[in-house]
Amino acid sequence: MMHGALEDISKAVGDTPIVRLNKVAREVKSEIYVKCEYLNPGGSHKDRLAWNLLRRAEEAGLEPGGTIVEATSGNTGASLALLAAVRGYKCVFVMPDKMSQEKIAGLRAFGAKVVVCPTAVDADDPRSYYVVSRRIADETPNSFYANQYHNPANPEAHYLWSGPEIWKQTAGELDVFVAGMGTGGTLSGCGKFLKEKKPDIQIVGVDPVGSLYYDFVKTKRITKPFSYKVEGIGEDFFPTTMNLGILDDIVRVDDKECFTMTRALTREEGLFVGGSGGAAVAGAIKYARKLDRPRRILVFLADGGAKYVSKIFNDDWMRENGFLDDDPGAGTVADLLASRRRQAIVTAQPSSRVRDVIAKLKELGISQLPVVERGKLVGIVGEVDLLRYLVSGKKTLDSSIGELVEGDYATVTPNTKIELLQSVLADAKVAIVTQGEAVVGILTKIDLIDYLAKRNAPPSPPPPRKAPAAREKPRVPARPPKRAKRT
Ligand SMILES: Cc1ncc(COP(=O)(O)O)c(C=O)c1O
């Protein structure tokens, strides 16, 4: 072996640099650093996962020549394909159709077979990529289902490797660790290790608007997920690899924030990262804004930008999706709220009585109310549920509504685009608008129709012409007003 050479490319995984952000986070006092996982040879942090998955599979008897099957949005596939090439395995990858062409072509470049499934189906639908991948693994002899969403080897990779690496590189001088929330491997594994070393370290997850995690952490309710564009983070089900208990805080970001920050990281910091990297930094800055004193924050940058040149780094795609400021599209939820006459948001508490909630619904002519406890959203209560419970005799008018509170809604933010709200409301009966923890609005289809109808209404006729200005005509001297004659 030549001096200084690695045995094979898999030995180049890890030891990724940590770099300070110098421009994009100027507005906050905390120091923000990024861990450049996108510099791994397979293009992301999933190289570490692939290494540990295969290590565990080989320990369990997997032999070279076998087939690795995985449901992957691309990065895990790239990492498994790389290791498979080095160690002599075949690969079949199943992925949702929202993934970029570059990602799919990248996997095929390694000789992997790629099966594409529809994104817009439930996770337990037979066409979903989770179900299809499981079926292929069951039907292929001598195969190994990597199962990154439920395989403990996923968080273990970060517990054994990324976590200790971060600790060593920083000499423990970090106060906050921030990462995007996908399978949870990164957060659960690094989080566990870092907390063992430094119990007061803050572990912060970043979740895209549309994913289930944020609402679940905040309200313990499973709300309606909806689709979004940023890839690799957010889920519409709960992987067992995600330990939500490790989180100290969770921050929500929308697609536009993610992609604007992704472009800024590349243009201003020279960090050519993917959308989830932009999401993580945008989330870290939001978190840092709330802090009462400056902290050292380390953000995990999962993958690189090359796979997204036709999307995030393409002005046409950004414009078509309303992510560029020069195209306001149909506006945002904030515009809709501003256009409504009724501004004050009416809420109930879990302790409110059924009788009072019905009276409120009747008085306002609405069918559901957000339920808030100590300023935080805990769910909604709707007339249909109140009625059902009253009819069943389980509740009386004097019962509290606590048990009737449900999670059958989606949450959006004031920045959510109207186009997205439209698809959210196609599925969810109501969308609750939250800003931070506060509820700032509740929207149904009729609000959206109203807003769009007003926008599309023909311009109102011009006002009647004013009397000619005084300059054009000599002014008639004002006479004192006539008094009514008193009789
Ligand atoms: C681009 C990207 N970012 C972030 C993540 C999230 O990482 P984890 O699955 O460890 O939570 C993933 C995972 O698929 C990803 O592909």
C-alpha cells in the first residue's frame, strides 16, 4: 500500500469539517457553525448509516453477492450503492416520485435498480414506497432490507460515529446541536451521545411545514400531513428511529425559507448544500433569535447542492413554485388573513363547557374552534363531534370539552403560499395558522374561496368624477349658511 492512500473509498467516510458561518447568520449574536456532511464520498451523512447498516447485516449473515433493498429518497441509496460497489452487493431502491431526476440518475450510475412510486398516497397504501420496498425485499432471495426508518442501526451509526466525532472536533464547546428531522437517525444518535457527555446541551430538530413532527411535539396530536418540496426531512408517519424525547425544541420552516437559505449558503458562504441544509440553518437562526444569551450552535448539513441544480438553483423552478420574491403568485396566508373583516381569533380551553362552546359556535356562525391551553394550541373541537357525543349520551352540556379535542386539521404559517393552502384544504377540513406557538387564524375552504373570488373580482367602477377644482372655475363666495326660521 502506498503511503497515505486509503484501502478503498469507504474509508474516506467521516471526519467532515466544521465551518463557521460568517454572513448568513449576521443578525444573531450566537455563533453558528456547520458540520459539512455533504463532503462525505457518497454525498451525505447517510454514508455513516450505510456503513453501520451493512456492518450489522454482515454480522447477521449477509454475504457478498446478496441484494440490498431500501425505501430511500436518494441519499441512503447513494451511500448504500457506494458501499455495495466496494463490497460486491446488488441494490434495488424504491423512491417517491417527487425526488429529483439527478438523484434517480445518480443511483442508476452505480448500477442500482430504481423503482419510482407515487408520493401522494398514504404510507400504508400498497403503492407507497414504504410498502413496495418491503414487498420487493420479501420476494427477493438472499436480500437484506435496510429499513432505515425502523432499523436501530440507523441512530446507532450517529451514536457511535457522528456524535463522538463532533465531541472530539469541538472539544465539547457546543451548547446547541441542530439537525433536520428525517428518519431521526441523526438527531436521536448524535443527541443521545452529546447529552450523555453534556446533559444541558440543547438538541433542536428542524421540521418542514406539512410534516407531522412539529404538531405532534407541540400538541401530542397527529394532524394532517401535506406535501412540501424540501427533500429528505419531515415525515407523514412516525419512524421508530426517531426519538422525539431527545429533543429540547423543534423549529418549523417552510419551503421558501429553506430554499432562500440554501441559495444564500452557497452564494455567500460557498457551502454548496441541498435544501435540508438550508432548512437546518434557517431553523437554527430562528432558534437563535429566541435565545436570551449567545450560544455556540452546530448545524448538521446533510447533503450537497449538485442534485438540486434543476430545482433550488434554477430560477424558473423557483419562480414556478412561488419561491422567488419577484413573483407573489396568489399571495400568502398572511394576505388572506389581512383581507378578512373578522380579525380576532376566538378559541376555547380544554376546560370549557360543551354548552359554552356550542353557544360560541352559534354566535359566530362557525363550525369549529381551536382549543388553546396556556397560549398553546392543543387541537380543535368541532360541532360534529360535540353533536356525536351529546347524541351518544357520553357527554352532557355541562361536560368539559377536553376529551373531544381532536387533531383533524393541518397547520400552516402566515408565510404559507395560497397555492399550497389550496392543496392542504383539499385534504384537511380546516387549516390552523400558527406563528410560533400562538394561533393567529383558522381557515376553511370557504375563506380561501372568498379570498380568491375577491382577488379575481373585476376592478370596481371608477368613482364619480369630482367637481372641477377651484382653480379651474372662479369660486363662488361662500355665503353664511341659512338658518332655519324659528317660528
Ligand atoms: C437531504 C437529507 N437531509 C436530512 C435528512 C435527515 O436525516 P435523518 O434521516 O438522519 O433524520 C435526510 C434523510 O433522509 C436527507 O436525505
